[in-house]
Amino acid sequence: MAPSSAQACSHPRKRPTSCWPRPGPCAGPRMKHRPETARENVGGLFFARSTIYCVDRLNSQPKAVIRKCTLTRVLPGFPNVWHPTLDNAGPDPTYSRTLDGEVHVATQSKIEWTDRTWNPTVGCTKISQGCKNCYALVMAERLKAMGVEAYRMGFRLRLLEERLNEPLERKKPTIYFVNSMSDLFHEKIPEAYLDRVFEVIAATPQHQYQILTKRAERMAKYFESRNAPSNAWLGVSVENRKQGVPRIDSLRRVPASIRFLSCEPLLEDLGEIDLTDIHWVIVGGESGAKARPMDASWANSIREQCENQGAAFFFKQWGGWGADGKKRSKSANGRLLEGRTWDQMPAGFNLTA
């Protein structure tokens, strides 16, 4: 149990000897000691004023990773125990709580090819090899354990109507990745709800929206009787030849201003692909403890075909396996392909947030 505020560090420049870990100088007179309660869920932590440093062992990493997080509320039933926000490296928002227990969402994304995320639905079901090690499923279970209301059912599909108007509240032109924690064209999402999502998109022409699906046939059928808003980028996942490549033909049937492919995780050489009417291609390797390796020749083949066929090419990451075929952390493997980064976006667009 953490000590009361009366026991906190009283010197503005000295750290109590029991504070742990020690990433830097004491930030002020209100330093608190390391709490013990609820550490199983949130990791060890200590905080100074409005900043805390979390020791992240949630990913079963061999070494603790010290992260700077936003100070949040006291957990119900655990006096003086503070809970860090989930400052994750994935696509979902960072969550924080106010003292009344309300969850607030900060949607600025760490995904390299977007500005922010917007999740009017969460949850999904696996349908292909690209889903095998789904990052969103793991993240949803973590958020459920943290008590986040949107994920109280874990990764079961939920429609979150309270989030529909989020983009209406942001005036700054932004590129949104829609449903980073779900698939907008999941078969259990009613068309009436899809209509409401696209009404918001059409009502916010200052923003651009990236919508990625593995359910390409349903997307194509949906737009047979509707026009896609001009600020909606529509894309499909292309992880392999058997399940991924056929989605490209379905995407071409959709009347979108920008069509894109996400070849992530890239699981094999895709061979020759027809990029007619495809404006943008993202390539990346899989990350996570069970990541499957990506060969450099697979990525380079797609890059060369993009150059030859006039599509923008974006190399997102190597993931859990490096260009040399060795397994290491995603950050250590980096984003270089052929000695450089590849951050091309569709013509006329740049990341803003």
C-alpha cells in the first residue's frame, strides 16, 4: 500500500531512498513511494505531481521498460494506489480517468501512417491468417482488465454510439484511422449504423478517414447503392496470396477517391499484383511475441511494383524480425528498407497531428 501524502518526500531536490525505480531526479516535494497494491495489473510505479513513471511488464518483456505516463485517478477500493494510463505503442487511444471515474480518450495515434484513431465500434472475430496474432484482441483484454468501460466485454463486438460525434468536435484537419480496434464492415454491424458513421465522415470534410477491412466483399456490396464520401480512403488488408490478394479486385469495385492496401503483416511473397486504380500501399512485418518473419525480398518486390505502377509506397516497420532474419524488439529493427525510410502518402496529403 502506498504511504499517505504526509509521508511523501519533503525535499524539492532529494529522493526518498525507498523510491523505485530511479529514472531521473526527484521532480518535487510530492514524490510518493512505490505502491504495492494492484501492481499485478498496472506494473510498479511512482509519480511526481502530474507525472508518473511506469515499469511496464504487461508484455512479458525480459526487461522492464520505464515509460512516462499521465497521472490518473485512485483505483476504487485501493486508497493511495494510482493507476497509469495505457501509454501503449499500438493503435488504440490512451485512456485516463478523472476523479469521478469517467474515462476520457486521447486518440492521437502512434501508427506511423495516420494522425489519430476513431473507434465507433470495438471488437471483432478472426477470419484469416492475418488475424492469427491480432494486436487488438490482446489490447482489448488488457483494457478490460483495467476496467475501461468500452472493453468490459473484452473483444466482443460492440457499437459505441457515444463515440460517433468525436470527429465533429475537432476542427483541425486530421487524418483518422477508423476502427483500429475493429473492422467497420464486420458482418454483425448493421448497415444503418454504417450509414451513421459515413454521415459523420461526410459532415467533416476538413478531415480524411482511412477505413481498412478484411471483409472486402461486404464493403463492395455496401457501396453498390451508396456513394463513398470524397474524404473516405477505403482499403483492404493483403497479407498473403490466398486470402489477401483477391480482396484487391473487390476494392477496385468501390467508388473511392483513394483506395489503399495494407500488406501487414506481410506473410509471404505476393508475386505480381495488379495495382490499377490503387493509390497507396502500406507494407509492414508482424510485431509481438508470436510474430512471423517477413523477408526483405517480399517488401522490395511490392516497392518496385508500386514504382512501376504509380502507387505511393509506405514502409511501416520490420516488426519482430529484422532484415537480417534475427528476432528482436520492434524498435530495434526499425523502419529502414534498402537503407532508407519510405513514407510516401497519396498525392496531396501529409500527416498533420
